[in-house]
Amino acid sequence: MSEILTKSRARNIFYGGSLFFIVVFIAMTFHSHRYVVNVSTAGMPLSPEVVLGKHVWERHSCINCHTLHGEGAYFAPELGNVMTRWGVQDDPQSAFETLDGWMAAQPSGIEGRRQMPFFEITPEEMRGLAEFLRWADQTDTQGWPPTDAG
Amino acid sequence: MKYQSQKVAYAYFMVAMGLFGIQVLGGLLAGWVYVWPNTLSELLPFNIIRMIHTNALIVWLLLGFFGAAYFLVPEESEREIWSVKLAYLQLIILVVGTLGAVGSYLMGIHGGREFLEQPLWVKFGILVAAVIFLINISMTVLAGRKTAITGVLLTGLWLLSLLWIFAFINPDNLSLDKMYWWFVVHLWVEGTWELVMAAILAFLMLKLTGVDREVVEKWLYVIVATALFSGILGTGHHFYWIGLPGYWQWTGSIFSAFEVVPFFAMMSFAFIMVWKGRRNHPNKAALLWALGSATVAFFGAGVWGFLHTFHGVNFYTHGTQITAAHGHLAFYGAYVAMNLAIITYAMPLLRGRAPYNQVLNMVSFWLMTGGMAFMTFVLTFAGTIQTHMQRIVGDYYMDVQDQLALFYMMRLGAGVCVVLGALLFIYSQVVVRREVIAPNTMPKAEGEAA
């Protein structure tokens, strides 16, 4: 091995091969970008309400307790399919009301139970958050999660 | 210490160790909240605790990498650092940014992308610091001797800084947001950071074992080649369920399965170099950390990653405690332990106390490694039960979590062990001034004429 694989050959393989894989990766992500926009998330428009909801989601850092499409912290339930779990995915008004009711009841204060904080969220923002979660729910995630439990 | 400017590394390592302490204490508090969930729930909610735990980790690892670079580049390049002033300026920017970030988190001001929660001005600060660093190190390397170690190290550091750009790109479309987010997160820890890790490991092997540079550097190229060949397309294993095309399932499964190879190679490399090496270096603790890092990285990143990387498995385990188990042991083995290895090697030289065998430091290795291993085992068991109950039976999340209480208690115990180890490590580096056990007198290695 030492005669065939010299140090300079190893170096060239490293730099050349890496460049090759970077190019392939960029090409694939370029295609994926278009696929996301045109196919997997196209079932519902990316409305100003959804965008507002995403900002609300980010401002309160929901991701550091919950998961969304399985990514995030593992301290609180999955929310990528929460609207399906609540049975309100196809009903924006019920989605808003259910979410608003849930958020208003936090924190539960129950001893020995994980506590969700109370968040100051205006009705408009709450509607956006509900729309954002409905938007996430309609994304084609290749059949994940396996059960409605998330 | 051969070059005066290497002293810069001392400041970086001290700040890194301070943040390391904050990181493990944050982790301990988070583990505590899993067992007693009402603790501080209104004053300091779990999401803020976790943010501090993860952010402190990332920043201190980066500070360790920067310190490592400032320590080893002068020796490799046979030059003083291009600008010592810039190196300290870079550290000041990073410290101000870190304090600013922690302060804003405590006041509830933060972003909402996991690990990238830093306020925008802190993100810019990091970018400026990275640019200063790259200029400084590149100028040093360009002026001096060019080695494979500095070449790979610089490639890794340049690429990881370049990828930081994606921290600023946050599309409104959630699936796109997630895809570009992984450009930072995955391509850091399963790509560019591996280059940095391998370069530091190669440097340590060179110094600790005395094996010929040609042999070490050829291994280095092979290791980093396997890392990037598997890791770049291996990004696909994060693209299974976030709204991306189905072809990522096969691409991700196949390539990420090979991500175990560079870690196996690093472990083999470390042990073979030690067997082959003629040098009996007095800094046994540095050798322990280097070998330990390569071994635990193989299990944490390699084996535990492989465990749930195939899409057929990941469909059920995605986002469970299995992921948490893997994340903890992988970060500890690959990056925490490698940073502690270079700190352990460098500190006696930086403080002018070599030869130095560091018995307390070695005790801290076993405390931390034992604690992390136990933590990984109990989280893996918890994750297995969670996967079955939640993903196959379909029980609700909180009902399942109630069944995992025993594992979370054991995880807290393991966490206490890790924190004790970490504090002992910091104490052994910062406070202890004499040998606990008298060292043998050994011939000094190249670059240790201090």
C-alpha cells in the first residue's frame, strides 16, 4: 500500500474527491430546493399569516422544547402533525381556537408535570402560529411520522 | 513552547474551559428538570436552559479549535503568529459576543433556529472574528513551512467559516429553512469539524509517539478523504422526513453508513501510531485523552450514528431519545475529548511545567468518560422504549415520557459524574501547581525545549 498510495497521491485524492462530492451535493440540493417549492410544500400557499407564524415560532424558541418534523429538543411533543392530532388540520378557525385555548391554559402548574411557559402572543400572531402549524402539517414528509402520536 | 506567540493559546484555552464549566452545569440543570420538572419553570424555562447548554458547548469547542490552531500552527510553520494583537482582538470579540448572547437569552431575546439562536449582532461578531482568525492563521502558514497538518486544519477552518454564511439564510419556507440549516449543523460536525479533529489528532500523534511525519500525514489525508467522501452526501440522512425528495433516503442511507469509516480510521491510526512509536512521552494524560477521544468518537459518532442512520430504522427512531444518546456521546468523544486532549498536551508547555504527568487530569478522564458512557446507555434504553411505545404502538408522547422516569433519574446521576469530572479537569489545569505523583524523567520531544 505504501508504494501505490504515496502522500501526494493521498492528498490529490482528498482534494479532488471532495471537490467532486461538493459539486454533486450542490446539484442535488439545487433540485431539492425546487422540489420543496413546487411539490412537497405546494399544498397550501406560503401566506403572510404563515410567515408571521414562523416568526412567532422562532421568537419564542419553541424548537428548544418541542420537535418539528422530528427536529429540535425532545422535551415536549412533536408539532409537525399537531393539527392532525387535534383533528383540526382542515379547519383554520378550529385550529386557531384550539391552539389559543391550549396556550392560555399554560403553565398548568401541576406538580411533577413538565411545564410549558405562558407566552405573550396577540390574537393575530396566534392565528399566524396556527396557520404555520397547519402549513407544516400539510408538507409531504415521505409518510413521517409513523403514528399520529408524532 | 518554542514560539512566544503560542502563548495566545493559553488565553483561548482558559476561556474555553470557563465556558465548558457553564455548559456542563447547564446540562446538569436540564437533566434535573427532566426529573423535577417544576424547578425554575417560570424563571428559567427549559428552552432557555437548553439554549445555554448547546450554545456554550459550540462556542467553547470553537474557542478550543482556535486555541489549538494558535498553538500548533507556529510549531508546524516554524514561525511566530502573524499578529498576536489580532489574535487577542479576535478573542475579545468572541467573549463579548458570548456574554452578549447569554445575557440576551436570560432576558428572553433569542432567535428560533436550534443552535443558531444568537442575536444577529452576535452572528456578525462571530463572522468578523472568523475572518480575523482566517487572515491571521493563513498569513502565518503562507509565510512558513507548509505541512499536511496545517493544510488540512486550514481547509477545515476555512470551510466551516464559509458555511457560517448559512446561519444568516433563513427562508420563510420551513422545509428550505431546515435544508439550509443542516448546511451549518451537519456539514460542521460531520464534515469540516472532522478535518480539524483529525489535524489535531495527527499533531498530537506526531508529538506524543515520535512516528515519522510522512506516515502520520499520509494517514491524515486518508482519514479526511473518507470523512468528506461519506459526510457530504451523508447530509442526506437529515433530509428523509423534512419535505425533501425521496432519493435522499437511499443517498443518505448509503453514504452516511460510511461515516463510520473515518472514525474507525482515526481510532486505528491513534493506536497503531502508539504501538509503532518509539517515544515514551511523559504527558500520559494527553495520550489518554487522544486515544480516548478517537475511541469514544468511534462509538459515539460512528457506531451510535450507524445505529439509526438507515432510513428504514430512522423512520421509527427519528427525534427520540436515541438521537439524544447519539448526540451526547458523539460530541463528547469527537470534539470535547479532542479539545481536552490538546489542552492537556499544551497547558504544561504553556505554563512552563513540563514534564508533567497530570494524575488528577487522568482521573477526570475516567469520571467524564464513564459518566458519558452510562448516560448514553440509559438514553438508548429510554429511546428504544419510546420508539416502540410512541412510534409503533402509537401511545401519546407525554404518556410515554412518564414511563421513562427511571432512565431520566439514572441520566441525572450520570450527569453529576460528568460535571464532577469536568470541574476536576478544570481544577487540574488551572489551579494545581505540583505533581501528585512524581514523573519519570524522559527525553523531551521536538518543540518542547521550554
